[in-house]
Amino acid sequence: MKKLENKNIIVTAAGQGIGRATAIAYSKEGANVIATDINEKTLKSLSNEFPNIKVNILDSTKNNDIKDFFSKIDKVDVLFNAVGYVHHGTIIECDENDWDFSFDVNVKSMYFMIKETLPKMIKQNKGNIINMSSIASSLRGLPNRFVYGTTKAAIVGLTKSIAADFIKNNIRCNVIAPGTVHTPSWEERVAAAPDPAKAKKDFIARQPMGRLGRADEIAALAVYLASNESDFVTGVVHSIDGGMSI
Ligand code: NAD
């Protein structure tokens, strides 16, 4: 028996990285997956490789598009909000646009997606929401992650609040907080550093296990949280970080 047989699951930011790996893992466990992203090209490559995964271009910051998307969807068992953007810098490098953009992509997107999902879950008297945060949040302060960490801490508050408000509706809401994971955007962050070789070494050095995480390792936790095996788990921040938060 597969772990997610017949569950209808929506994944945001599924074009690459952790979102993609999770959409694939969910599909392999028998779920009916709708993978969303703003990137048409990466979504197309996902559906070419995994024809069982439905794909839908969706900007998680556009409320009207999200409303339209959900108006065509009947039942949602699991919503996995993977969308996120990393701004590099301290408060000094973070201007108002950086602040607004980071909050729009990282937090408001989840507010929009959850607001449209919840009425369906309440009607079903069952539902499950998983939100992507980071170790760089209320769990641990990291240098040059001012607005990123602030948004990721907000996701913890958002999650706990939803978990508390809808527990009687049989709706669970949890957070995944990874350490550094090898994904396309991590590669871009390394390449954009003044000294990429040093940046790579520094990223790895801050992981006590001495290596980066893999997207499929995060996906395995996302499978557990989406499955009935975690039915007694809600409102919790699940660190998966190679020891970074010890
Ligand atoms: P990534 O950054 O490589 O890819 C992000 C994806 O999001 C892309 O496919 C992009 O097209 C999509 N996207 C961007 N803006 C969007 C929008 N407005 N609407 C819809 N899609 C949009 O992916 P990643 O590194 O796997 O990160 C995924 C999540 O995990 C993020 O929330 C990130 O903050 C979090 N996270 C990542 C790491 C890491 O080290 N990679 C660590 C901790 C947390």
C-alpha cells in the first residue's frame, strides 16, 4: 500500500528544487499531484518526465489567479507551500522593495493559498497543510538573512495559528525547516558570491554533518507529514538540517 494513495495534493514552487522533489515523491506514493510554479519551462519538463503529475502555471503572489485556480478544484487533501525567495543581506542592504517582495513571495503567498484551500478542507472535515520555513528563522539567526529569516519566522507563527484555529476541523498544519539544501537556487547564490569557491566551502562548513542536504531528503519528510502516519502531528516545526540547529 502506498502512503498517499488517492490523496489530492497541491505543491507550489514545484518547478525545481525541494518543491519538484516533493511533487515527484508524492506522485510515487500514489497521490494525485497538481504541481504549480511560475516557470512554464521547468513545469513542462516535470510533466514530460512524470506524466502522472498535473502541472499548472500559477504565481503564488497573485490572489485573483489563485482564486481562479481553486475555483476549478474540488477536493484538496494536502497543500504543500514550498514557495520562497532568498534575499541576501543585513537590514542595511534590505530596502523597502526587498522587504515587500520577500514578504509577498514567502508569506503572503501562503496566506492566499491557505485562504482558498481552507473552506474546502473545512467542508471535508479533514485537511493537511505543510509550509516551508527554514532554519534561518525563529530557530536560528544567520548572517545576511535579515528579511529572509524574518519572513521564515512569520511562517512559523502563521502555521501555529492555523493549527490552533482549525484543529477541531481535523485540519493539520506543520512547518518544515531545512538547513542548506543543494538546489538550483543555492547554486545561483554560490555563483553570485564574490568568491564562489569560498562561499561553497562556507555553506558546507556551517552544516555540522559536513554536507548539504538533498532535496529528496526533505521530500521524504514532506511525504511523512502528508501521510496518515503523522495524523497526531500538528503545529510543529520539523527541522531537517544536518545538525545546524543542535
Ligand atoms: P528554488 O529556490 O531552487 O526554486 C524556487 C521555485 O519557486 C522556482 O521553481 C521558482 O520558479 C518558483 N517560484 C518563485 N517565485 C514564485 C511565485 N511567485 N509563484 C510560484 N512559484 C514561484 O527552490 P529551493 O531552494 O528548493 O527552495 C524551496 C523552498 O525551500 C523555499 O521556500 C526556500 O526558502 C526553502 N528552503 C530552501 C533551502 C535551501 O537551502 N535550498 C533551505 C531552507 C529552506
